[in-house]
Amino acid sequence: MKRTISNYFNENSVHQKQNPKKRKKKLKKDGDIFSLLRKEDNSVDNDIIVISDDEKEKKEKSESLPETSSFLKKTEEIKNLAPLFYKRSHGKSLINGANESSKENNYGIKVTKDIEDSSEYVTQYEEDVDVSINTDNNNKGIQIPYHLQNFKLVIETVMNNSDDSRLFDGDDNTIIKAFQELGLPAQSLYVRLFHRKPSWLQLGKISYQEIAEDIVPVLNALVEKKFVLCSQSEEDIPFALPQVFTLLPAQDMKTLGKSLHIPVSGTKEKISASILKLCKEQKSILSLSNSLKNAVMSRAMKLLGPCYKIANNPKQTFNRLLLVFDVTRGTEDDSEYSLNGSNQPPYYGRHQQLSTVMMTGMGRVVYPKSDIYRPTPVFETRSELLEYEAAYHLYADVMNASEASDWKLALDICKTAWNTSKTLSEKSKQRAVALPQFIRSYTASAIYTRIQSLEVELLQRTKKYKEASDLLRTLIAQEHFGCSRRGYWYERLALNLEQHLGKPHDAFEVIKQGLSDRYVRVGHVISLVERLEKIKSSKKAKGYDFKELLNQHSFKKASEVTIVGRLLPKRMQTGKARFMRQSHEHVADSDDVLLCSVEELVLAHYRSVGYDQGIHGEGGTFACFFCLLMWDVIFMSGIDDVFRTPYQSHPLDYNTDEFYENRKEAIEKRLNEISQWECDGFSAPEMIRDTWEANKDVNCVGMNWDRFSSAQQAVTLAQCMGGQLVAGILRIMARDPRHTRSGLPDLSVWKSDTSDYKLVEVKGPGDRLSNNQKVWMHELVTLAANVEVCHVTANASRKLAK
């Protein structure tokens, strides 16, 4: 049989779909995700792709073939060199959306459309990207670790695309070229260090036996090329005494303390504080010209030895490459909040692009098939990229300072961001406004709007209500950025005016404006109406027609039931309230009890009255129905820019109003079919089963494959609810996925013999409905759903309620 590219990759699908036994993995001292997740494949040893002797022999034979056999020669090269782990064909051109029936890849081979469509794995961004393992002349024929292959994939993907590569200037290109000219050990070590937190590391903490037994020459090569800094190569000591103490291990701190006759029985921090106090109080007896501090520094540096850290300029260039590769996953924040990186706040960058590529390549995550077509560049010029990068770092700085409860620092950063936003070019601002809403969020202007919204929170915390109100008016005055936050802005402004500034009339006008704003969703509408009712009761609020506004926004309520549960004594509670129930529900005098959540208690109650089937899924239950019945609509082709990489669990417009508008005809057609449940050419049960079988375990937004025990269980629940109700719920979700994914009832219970069902919202002692839940209760009652709110009251008696 003639060997083709598609044959080769289909043959290797066997290896990808193997499910080897899980083995316990040790977490390396660097703590990065890449040391946790190793490729489970027989062809991998010590994280290195191994080319067998047979394969090498075939490669040597193929190199000796005459020119007339160039196609077979190139095919053999692909077999030996192409990584096995870039999964899933996404059809057509993955970068520029070209639809040519055939094109030439980087090996010079014509790849026909049917080969692309039939291939199960993506080995490259066709036409634009070459992900061959050994393309570097310096490393030809050498085995390359998977983490370095992923890193090179990012570089080649970006630099081989004309729209992306022009965003990088001469300095960036020089750094990239210098990296490609490094030897394989140096490249591999740099990528390992790049994955770790950007802090100084002792030589003893840099150990990678698979790279080199003696790591020092490799580090020196990186220092020589200015990819890594060495503390002993710097003209001045790169850190102060407290930072040296942070880097020193506890044993070395005790050694230093003993040399200074300081008690070393305490912790490392206590020893450090004692030494610093001594340096401050005494002068050195060793020399009149040198202080004790300098003498301690000298001793500490000898104990510390050489330390290494990746240099800033190369790191910025590679972070920029990652950002362009997949802007949806952000970039790394370059700020260092502690020398050793141990206290990094949670919003610190984690190179999510690389971990995503790696997880996909290892088969741990599989993304849906989609046609990638991106005619609109996110960044048209390099200046736009740099503006976004600067804005994103400022945003991360504000978040980190807020997490540390340093309100003053956070506000200072917000002021810096405000001044920086004024320097944005007018062309950049105009282009941002002209972009589709789902791309607009990846512009500098959008990030600065998010920072202003965070600043409102900071001003509220510091009780600067006047400044917060002025900023809220500024945010509301524009309608291009942060549209999903407009309801919150109106809520906060009305609260400030009515409660903190004593201006109920101004608050009324703000509420009136908010209720007519098309971007204010129903959850926020309820909040504004509730604020309006409070203003109405105020003695100062007179002369306004509250009745008309209140009548326009009335909501239906669901029926309510109350059950009694035995609450675990307060002294034994940990976290969420726990209840006790009989382990044998049908044995009234049983003394055996089980601890359970309030939802489990209510499930047991409904089971006792005949509802033998039940799921605690909240909105996730209906999100699964949305995916199972609308999968092909969610991932439909023909919509510009919504799929920009193969690593997307949803289209980029999913959380905007444009999701429904871009697919309105297809969505309404499908909803009409679902409402009929089974009609000519369509069967909802069959669609649920087919989608389940075809896409099981594929990573799709909102889809939890463990929510239902099987496709049949999902079909059964949907049939109990009926096509009209399911279609009605999915229509509400399709029109506004962002704001309707929360608030749905906690439980779905049904009787397997009669198909009776109930949707139940559970409320424990002292709990009440949120605004989103009130909205969904209104919508479900309107759709004639069998829905109720189940209140659970606590019973402190010694006996269980019978």
C-alpha cells in the first residue's frame, strides 16, 4: 500500500488512544506543571522522544534515495521527526482560513484537502507552521524533549505567520535567532527555567539529569548569550541582605548565626531578624572602614554560592510570543512580589499557552474540532501589541496588590494606568471600537476599562464614595467596553447616591436610566427595582412616579415547600452546613445516621415520596443539555474570527450578545426541532446519544461528562421535561450565555415509572433566593415548568423527624 501522510498519522492514532496504567509521579523541586505530567508512551524515556534504531536505519536509507523518490523520502522524514502529540485535525487552513483544495507544506509536499479532513491529528498549522523536531542545523538528528518541542511550536507558529511575525522588531528577532542557535542542552535548560517562577535560584536547586549531569557549563553558555543572569557575574551584588537570607537554606542560616554567636534554636525567619538587628546596632570589630553588615554579607554570599535567574529582555520577548500565539490565555506578569517567588499572588502568569499545548499533546485534554478562520488581526501594529501588554501587566499588578490587601498600592497603580491610558494613540482607540465585541476585549482600551472598574471597588473599600461615583458616571458614559458590567455600575452608583451621599433624587434618575439600558440584564434589573423600592420608602423621595416603573418589572414566583432536617451541632460543623439523616430511610426506628449536605437531604426527601431519580447539577444540568443538543451550532463554521487556535473549548463570541446574533437562524431552527422533540429528519433523543458517543470527554464549555451516568439518563430526564420546556430553557441560555448560566434550580428529580419530574431550588436555614434565581423562577413559571423552592428548617431535637 502506498504510504501517505494521512496513513502515517492514522497508524499512530493507536498509540495516542492507548490508556496505559497510571503510575505515581513525583513532583520535582521546581514545582512546575511540566514536571508533574509526563507523557505516558512507550516511546518516551526521561521526557525525550526516542527514535529507535530501526527508524534511524529507515531514515538513512531514505536519505540515499534518488531525487525521483523525494516524496517517499519526505514522508519518511515526517515519520521520524514529526511529534506524535499535536492532536486533532481542524480542517482547512488553521491560520489564515484558506480553502485551497491543495497546498504545499514546509516539506514541499502537496497536502490535499481529503488528506487534511481524514487526518485525526494536527502536526502543524498547515501551510504556515513547520513543527519538525530537528529543523535546527545545530541539533540535526538529536532527540528533543517534549517541553522544548512545545516551546518551538509556539515560536514557529507565530514567526511563520506573516500577520504575527511583523509584530516583532529587530531586537526580538535577534533574541529568537540567538535562541535557535543555542545547543540543545542550553535550549532545553532555558525552557525549563522559563517555566519556573522568575526568581534567583541557587545552583543546587537547578538540577536536570536528563539535560546534563554537570549543569554549570550549560548555565555558563546561557549566561554568555545573556539569556540568564549569574549573581557572581554582576558588577554589583544584585540583592540586599534580607533577600540573601530569603534565598539561604535554613541550615546555612544556622551556620551564619553560629558564626555571629546568635542563638539558632528558632526558625529561619527568627534567625534572620536577629542578624539584621545585630547589624543595625553594632559596628564591625574587624575593620574600622567596614561595617558589620558588609562582613555578614560577605559570609552570606559565600554560603549562598552562585545564583541564576533568566534575563528580563529574552523573557519579555518569549512572553510576547505566547501572547500572540493565543491572546485569550493572557500573558505573564513580570512583577516580582518576593525574591524567591514563594509569595506570588494567584493572578501571577503561568504560561497557560504552553501547558495547554502540552496537555493537548499528551492526550489529557481534547478540544472540539473547529474551522479556524481569522481574517481580523487582534493587533494590527506592534504598538498595539505593546500597549495591550503594558495594560495587561498593570491590570495584573492591581489584582495582585488587591489580593495582598494593599489598597494604597493598588490605587496608585490605578492612577498610573489612568495616565498611561491617555497616551494611547487615537488610531488605536478608533480601531478598538470598530472591532467585534468579542475581539474588542483583547485591546488596551478594554483592559484600562477593567482597571477603572477595579478602581471603583478600591475607592468603595476606602470609603471614597464621591470619587467612586464620579468614576462610575465616567464608565457608564461609554458603551464600547465592559458592557457586561454596566448593570453592576448602575447598582453601585444608585447605592452610593442614595445611601452614602444622601441624593435619592439623583439615585432615582440613575435607576431609571439603568432600567432602560439594553446592556443591563434581568438579574441587575431586580437589584435596581429593589433599590427603587427602598428609595420609595424614603421621606426625602417625593414627586416621582415609582408605580409605573415598578409595574413594568414584576416577577412571578414559584411554589414553596418546607421540610425539617436535623442539623449537625454547631461545634461539629466545618465549612458548609451539614445535616444528619437516617441511613435506612424506610426503617423508622433506625439509629444509624449519615452526614449529608442540605441538597442531599432534600434528594432523600423527594426519593421518599416516589422521585427515585435525581441529580444535583444546578445550571450544569441544563448546560449539558445545551451542549448535547446544540453542539454543531456552537462549533459551526462560517463565522469570522470566533475560532483562532485549535485549543478552544468554545467560540470567542460565546459570552457576548453576538453569539446568538451570529447564529440566530441555526439556533431558532434547532430550537423549533427540539420543541417538537421528534419530527421529520430530527430526533432529540438520537441527537443526545450521537453527540455523546462522538464527543465523549472532549473539552467543551459547560459540558461535564460526569453529570449524567450515561447518555440514556440525559435522554430520560429531557423526555420527562418535554421538548417545549427544554427548548424554552435553551432559548434563554442561547440569547445570553454569560448571564444565564447561574440561578437555575439545584435539583432535577423524576419518577422513572410515571415520568413525573420536579425542578427544585434548595434553601437551607437562613438562606434566600439570589436575583438570578428569582429571574429563573420567573422564567420557569412562565414556561409552565414544575418548579418549586424547598426550604429546609433546622430541627435541634434528639430524634429525627418521622
